Amino acid sequence: MNELQRKQVESGLSAEERQELDYLFSELEQEEWAMLNPAIKQMREEQQHLQMSYGRLNAENALLSAIVEQQEDLLNRAKVALAGLLGEHKAIQSAYERIRSQSS
């Protein structure tokens, strides 16, 4: 094949030689494809698996984000409730102290 390629560059090929060179290239391409096809198939399967995992993880991430938002909302409402309860406790404590100071 190398000799045919060299001859093509130097002086051109006859029709028969060109046909032989085309046949050798075809054979080479078929051999390469036979060697590469299993690896390409495996890579495609891995890519498909990764895409499925990516989709699943994206869906899970969306659900977790919603839960985080709910937790943040709950925490904010708890802070407001606590502030209200502490204010109420302070008012009760003040009333208690007033009553104690008046009876002393």
C-alpha cells in the first residue's frame, strides 16, 4: 500500500493500481471500524447511563431545593413566633414584677 501511495504521488496510478489502492483503503477502514466499534459502543452506553444519572440527579436536586425552601420558611416562622412569645413572656414577667413590688 505504501508503494502504491508513493507511486501515486510521483507519477500517478493506472486504473488497476488505483482500484487496488482503493480496495486496500477500504479493507483498512473496515479493520479500523471492526476494532473501534466495540469501544464506540461502550462509550455510547456509558454516555447514555451518565445522561440518565444526570437527569435523575437534577430531579433529586429540584426536590431537595424545595425542601430547603420549606425548612427556611419554617425557620423564619419559628423566629417570628419565638420573638412574639419572648415579648409575651417579658410582658408577663413585668406584670409579675409590678405585682411583687406593690405587695412589698
